Amino acid sequence: MLPFLVLPPLMEWIRVAVAHTEHRRSFSVDSDDVRQAARLLLPGVDCEPRQIKAEDCFCATRKLDAASTEAKFLQDLGFRMLNCGRTDLVKQAVNLLGPDGINSMSEQGMTPLMYACVRGDEAMVQMLLDAGADINSEVPSTVNKHPSVYPETRQGTPLTFAVLHGHVPVVQLLLDNRANVEGALQDGAENYTETPLQLAAAAGNFELVSLLLERGADPMIGTMCRNGISSAPLGDMNSYSLAAAHGHRNVFRKLLAQSEKEKGDVLSLEEILAEGSEPGEKRLAPQANGGGTLRTGKARLRALREAMYHSAEHGHVDITIDIRSLGVPWTLHTWLESLRTCFIQHRRPLIQGLLKDFCCIQEDEYTEELITHGLPLMFQILRASKNEVISQQLSVIFTQCYGPFPIPKLTEIKKKQTSRLDPHFLNNKDMSDVTFLVEGKPFYAHKVLLFTASPRFKSLLQNRPAAENTCIEISHVKYNIFHLVMQYLYCGGTESLHIRNTEVMELLSAAKFFQLEALQRHCEIICSKNITTETCVDLYKHAKFLGASELTAFIEGYFLKNMVLLIELDSFKQLLYEPPAPESPASSPGICSDILLDLEKTLAIRIRSIHLSTSKGSVV
């Protein structure tokens, strides 16, 4: 094909291809139609002309004998005569169709009445009905006699095709002639194809939905899925679900209003919700045209829950909120999907309403989905929204998810010194073989104790001159803090230490510097016991800078447990939203981290340990 500077518009391609399709009286465009359009729209393009095919000659196969071929030819001719729209040819065409006459089926399993309903030919439909056409004929489900049946049309009736193509006058005509308003569905039987009301609800055709409901169509009928081995409900896709899934809010409200008219003295939603459980529903057979189906309110509640699920899945949050306003309870999934949609659409009032409604979700709904999808979404909203109301509501949710149980306590590290000296030798010049210079003051110690105290002390003592008394200068540590460190080493534990609250953070830094894990943990425990809403932010920054992971995790738990109060403090909001200042400790390479991401991880661990491990019978 030669390149063209300007190609014809797409709509022109479609128009010309459809014209070829209509010329051969087909309902679908094929590749030959596109080629013939190219011959007209692209001069110089040598596309082959349409080839004559077997179906164009009315002959299904060459294997038929002469009599069968003649009968097939005559039947195809009869169908073409009826499909041309000439009502004056009905009698002649019926004589050509064969032994079944007006109710003969094509290879697609379709009767002349079905074809007329597809075209919306009201006059032809009336003529065929007057001629005795079966108004409730069905497209067969088997392919033995009718090998070209399309799977989507199986069990379709004339009313089904008229609704599917939106021909309201034809639908009215069929219903006036007592067509089954539920299509091929029989009383008490399972439904394996969409009913006319389901098709109209999915298409959002309010006029057809109203008409079918007036004639007694049941919006509660669901579709079954058959796989050749077993059958199961196809997500309970009833008319409620289909209207909700496609976002047809006016149609959904019409279905709901009709259900309210017909429910009579069945249980209300409020009464059902008050009962709690959902035992099996009571179900009576559908009555003939207009009688409807009487069911308990539990079936209606189940249908609305399914509709709520599908509307949330497809992002039609207005319908989801409508269903919720009826008293239908949230599931975690529908709540999360609705919240995600509102966040994407920047619908702040709805976000606030959804966050307020989180308390209605039962704790047994705290599944893995809350961790993998819910927490990232809510923390993303907290990160993006500086709205105080939303921040406060999210804080309430995080605190609720964290639960009422205490924050896991930090435990002491039981570690014995490999060597130990009498406390009498602490800072005793006699017999000392190493001197530390701290804030310009000497501090006397013994190598035999320090060499095995920690890797940091070992590195300080190694490669020193072999003098009798080596002097090592210690910077960034105050003299009284260094004294506490050495007291811990000489006494072999923390029992004899008297640490003031003003000294604990500096001692923690020193313990971290000298790699004394047990002393570090002891300081962390003191910090965890003395933490307050006023000190928690500074304590967290310091712990994060030191890399004290256990203390950091404890403070993150404190944040989550007390977030409702903390979110009102400027210092906490600054920690959440503002990046660290260049001169702050947290700005050091490798130290700066995302506090919201850390809180999300801590909360996820907490939910897993409490709500997802209830079978263990204990709280971690």
C-alpha cells in the first residue's frame, strides 16, 4: 500500500465500510467491507474485489444431496424475503421456509420474528405475530442442528433482541401480545442468560426499564454461570448489580423504587440489619405477568450488597453512597474502593464522609487487604491533603487500627561482661594503664577491662604506642556522661547507675558510640517510660539520628496510639509534612527517611500481630 500524506478520517472509513455491509444485508462489518472502502477512499490502491462466498449462494455445504440443497436454498430465500422488510411478501416467504413455517430457524438458531425484532421493524413483527409466529421462541443452546449459534444469543427470545437493540415500540408490542417478560426464564428454574430487564438496566435505558417493571419484571433475578461441569451464581449479577456496575444512577433508583412498592410486609433493611445474620431466604415462584416475586428482605439486602460491590469496583461512588444511605453495611473492600475513587476525583466532602464511616467496619474485616491496599491509600491521602478535618479523621482511623492494647515494651539485654574489675578501681590512677582526656580532664582506666568491653574500645586501644600509660582524647562526650559509661563497665551492669532525665539522651548517644548494646537498651527503656506528647517528637528525631531502631519503633507506636492528640501539635505536623532542615541531624546522609512510610510499616506490623493472629489467642 502506497503512503498517503493525508489519510481519510476514521468516521469516513466507518461510513463507507458500513455502506458495503448494509448493501449485502449483514449485521457485522468484515475485512472485505474494509477493503472495498479502501478501493474508494485510497485511489491507486489495488484491493481485490469481494469474492463470492458459499453463504452468498445460499448453499451451506456441497455435501448436501439435491433435495436437501433445494430445501436449504428455498429456506434461505424465504429468510431473505422476510429480512428485506416487505410485509407483502410474508405469505410467499412462509411457504419457502419449510415444514416449521413461520417458526423456522436459521443456522444461527434465529426465527424470522427474532430478525424483525433486531431490526425494530414494528410492522413486520405485527405481521409475523398475526401469521402465528411463536412470541416466546428461544435460540437453542445446542449446536447440533444449528451450528452457527452465537454463544451470546443462546436462549434469547424476540423480546430479548428487541430490548437488546433498544426498540421500545417493538418491546411494547411484544408485551401487549403477552410475551414472557422474563425472556426464556421458566417459573422456578435457574437463569443462564440475561433477562430483558437485566439487559435494559445494563444499557441504562430508563424507558425500557420502566416498561418492563410495569409488566412485572423481577429485578432480583440473577444469572447463573455454567461451565459444562457445574453451575454457580455469576457474582449474583441481577438488575441492581448491572445498573450499578454501569453507573446508571437513575435506572438504579427506578429499580429501587419499584422494589419499595412491591416489598409489602417483608422485613425492612433496618430490621434485617438488626437481626445480624443472613440465613437462607424464603422464595416463592414468580407469578404470571405483573405478579412479581415475593422474597424476604434478606435477599434484597444481598442484592444491594452485590450492587454496592459492583458500583465501588467500577468507580461509581455516587451509587455506592446511595446504597450506603439505605443502611447497607460497608465491607472493607467497597469502602476502600470508594475512598480511592473519591481521592482520584478530588471529592473532599465525600472523602470526609467515608473516613467518618470507617468506624462502622467490623474489626474482623481487618484483613490483608487493609495492609496491602488500605494503609498505602490512607497514608497517601494524609500526605497529599493538608486539610485539618481529613488529617484528624485519618488519625482516628490509625489509632483505631492500632488497637487498645499497650505498645510492645522494650526489654533489657542480659549481657554479662567477659572481664570485670572492682568498682574501687573506677577512675583510680593507681595501676591504670590508659588515660582518657574528656573535656580537658583526665579519666583513668584499665585496658584489661576495656579491651573486651566493645569493638569500639578495642579499636581505640589498638595500635597505640607501647608506653606505660597511653592518653586517648574523647570528643563529643561530656565528662559526667563518660563517667556513667565507665561506671557501667566497672560495675558490670546498670543496677548501680543513677541517671537523671537530663542525662539519658546524652548517655544513649555515648552508649551507641561506644557500641555498648546493653547500656543503650537500658537508656531506650528509660526514654520509653518517660515519653510524653511534648517530648516525643524530639526524642524520635534523636533516636532516628542514632539509628536506635527499637526505640524508633516504640515511638512510632506511641505516635499511632496518640495520633488524635498529636495531630493538633505544630511540632508533630512539621515532622509529618516538612522535610528536615539542612542543619538538622536528620538531614545527614542515610538518616533522612519518610516518617509517613515508617508509620505505615509500623501500623502494618501491628495489624498483622493483633487482628490477623487471633487464632493464637494472645496479643503480641
